[in-house]
Amino acid sequence: MALELTGKLVKVLPEQSGQGKNGTWTKQQFVIETIDQFPKQVCLMAWGDKTGDLAQFAPGDTLRCAISVESREYNDRWYTDVRAWRIEPADGAEAMPAPTAAPRRSDAAPRPAASSQPLTSFEEDDNALPF
């Protein structure tokens, strides 16, 4: 299963490096904001030579990132990383117009009241999170 995120580059955090059992490692975190009706900011991580791929972009550029989501447990706590294994410019993402709401006519029928039925899936409930 391939996962992709497309969004505008918001911020690039400082590169980090260290020494591990397999040698020297480097990583760099960066934040993109999705291009959706309800945009979300996502912090991604680039490892190794992917930090060089990230260096060619500036805040405001639109990127398409192929990602993998990985979790690990340490002392009964779980830590999750969203790793970008491919970072590239998003072709045509700039050309998509932002959705606009049509002006409401005064003679238009009123909108129906929201349903009081509970949400039945995570997709519907996802937008209700406070963060």
C-alpha cells in the first residue's frame, strides 16, 4: 500500500545527526500543510540522503511525499514516525483552484438541520478532533 501526502512546505527544522551501531545517521524533520477543505499540518521525517532531496525546496513550495508510517515501543510507550521516502515537486498542484462557496440567494430554500445521529466511522469523526 502506497501512502502519499501533497501539501505546501511550511517549515524545515534543523538537521540532526548522530552515531549509531550501523554508523553515522542524519535526519531532518519538516512540516507540510495539506491542500484539503480542512488543511492539516503534518510533521514528516527525512532520513539519510533524503535530507539532500529536501534541501532543494523552500517554504511555500508544493511537495508530494511518499510516506511510510512506523511505530515502535519503548518502556511501555509507543512512538510513531512518518518517514518520507520520496520527496518531489507536486506537478499541477498549483493549478488547482481553491474551493469557493457560492453566494447564498435570499430566496433559496433553507438548509436542513444537522442530523442528531451519532457518527459511525472514523472518517466522519476525524474532523471533530480539537487539534
